[in-house]
Amino acid sequence: MTDEPNISQVVTRIVAEDDDGVRLDRWFKRHYPQLSLSHLSKMIRKGEVRVEGKRVEGGTRLETGQKVRVPPMRADAAATPQAPRAPSQADRRALEEMTLYEDDDVIVLNKPYGLAVQGGSGTKKHVDGMLAALTDRKGNRPLLVHRLDRDTSGVLLVARKRGVAADLGAMFRSRETRKIYWALVRGAPKPGQGRISLFLAKGARMGDDRSGPRPKAEYEARQLDLEKMRVARHGEENAQHSLTYYATLDKTPPRLAWLSMKPVTGRTHQLRAHAEAIGHPIVGDPKYGRMADNDPRDSDPFRALPAGVERKLHLLARRLILPHPRRGMIDVTAPLPPHMKKSWDMLGYDVSAYDPILDAPDE
């Protein structure tokens, strides 16, 4: 990462997999932390910052493999140093309660449902901000290695130092990690085990839009579609290949099934989009809730749920396995969050059951 915004010529950088889905302004904050927000905004406004050769806005979401044009920056573009904020003891205690494993190099958290990993519009409480409470005496601030959606619970890896974060990030990009997720989905997939290989792209297809006024409900649905990942055609602009293996651990036919899912690639909303694509969306997912074309249940993805199943996303980052940056392996498992445990208990699912996804290929 760059420590000072002192670049004498244009630099082209490739978006890494662990930066997939990150806002452009946050990408600059991550890689050029000393660059002031006002100077970045000025460069973006003048069109000096470009993604794939196109003008962009600060809120543009980046995708793995995209080329970012970083213009020359002077040392006087650095942000004015601010007095360090006093560490929050409440944040420290909360992080300690979330901790599943820690050593001198890494911390593995059990992120709860509803807590954002990074800040955004209107988001004040997030893991990234809370980590400031764990800054050590040498000024080393723990850094996120990867991300989870706000409503996805479970295993989240944090590096204690910048060098460790770089090493772990490289492991994620080279797919040396094994990630296992548990989900409760609508319906029971056939076959019970399988492979989902699709190209995904963000937003509506080119040509899908139309001009003119729209009814409010149609407009809101349209805005939701623009924020979603969708199945795309091979060769389509910005389409990226995505691969997930899944296995059914138990089911309550015909309404629900417990899936274990192993993503090989790491695309934005990959598991949620894949579950919808095979006609078995994850319970509690308002964005990816379509079961099939012309399915009457699409009007309310919660209507068919049994009493007692909460209207929360039933997706857990259950287990993470990867090489430790110094020695051995990291292998950490997260428990079911309260709303999923309630559903598992009600449905009679046994969390000690053997998980066949462990035998799925790594590519």
C-alpha cells in the first residue's frame, strides 16, 4: 500500500479480489490513506480518476480486475493530521466478545447479524471503525482482510499489522482459503448436491431501461434491480465468472432446506445471487428473493415462511480455513446466530451432522 500521496506520474492499478465491491472513495482511503477527501473529490470531479477509461463518481463500486487510473498527486494533497480519537472501551469490549480466535498476527471475529463491516452512507457503527479501539502502543491498527454483508453473520478475519494483512489478502486472491457458509433456503434443491457456475454482473441488462414516468412500486423495484448482481452472458461487459459448490444437509420439504455452500470465487453477493438463480433463495433475503419466473410467491418472499422463522437473512459464514501467515493453519468455526439457531431448533436440524461440502473440490 502507498503511504504518501506523492506520485509524479499516472499509475494504473488493478482491483484485487479482496477489493471487489468496495466504493472507489474507500478504495483510495485504503490504498492512499494520507490523501485528503477534498483532493480526491476534486480529482474525481475533473475526470482525472477513471475506471476502465471512464469517468466515475466516488460511490462507484469497483470489481475485481478493473483498471483504476490514479493521477499524479503531490505531497500537499495529504490530509491534515487530526488528533487521534480516544479508543472506545465499549468497542473494545464488544470486539472481545466477538473474538473466536486471536494471536500476535490475526484476530478472527464472529460478526453478528446487522453490523456493517465498513462504513457507508448513513452507517456510523461498523467493524472497521471499531477496530481503532485495538490499536497497539506502536500505532498498529488492526485491518480487515475481507468483508461480509451487513446481514451475513459469522467468521471475519482481521490482521493485526499491515504486512500480515497484505499476506492474507494475497491468500484470498490466490484462493488458498476455504470458506464454508450455511444457509436456510426456500424449497429443496434437486439434485441435493451440485455446482453453480455462472457469470454475474451488476445492475440491469443494457437495453432493459425505458424512459418516462413509472409507478412508485415499479420504480422502487427497478432501483433494487440496479443494485443487485444478476446472471449475465459469457463475454458480456463487466461479467465475471462465479463458482459455488453446495450440499443439502437437511430439509423440511417442500418449504425449506439447510444448505452448506462453498464459494470458490468471491464475487459480490455471490451466494445470495446463486441461491436465487437456482430457484432456492436464502430465507430472509429481500433483495434476492425470487424463486422462479412467474412464481406467485415473489410478491412477498416472507409469506410462505413457517411461524417462528424470523424475517432475517439466514446466511452464516460458518467456517474459514487458510494457512497462517507464520505457522500452521487457521481453522475457525462460528456458531449459529440467535435467529438461525431458533430456526434450526424449531426445524430439528442437527448442527453436529457431517457436512459433505468438505469433500467438494477447491476449483
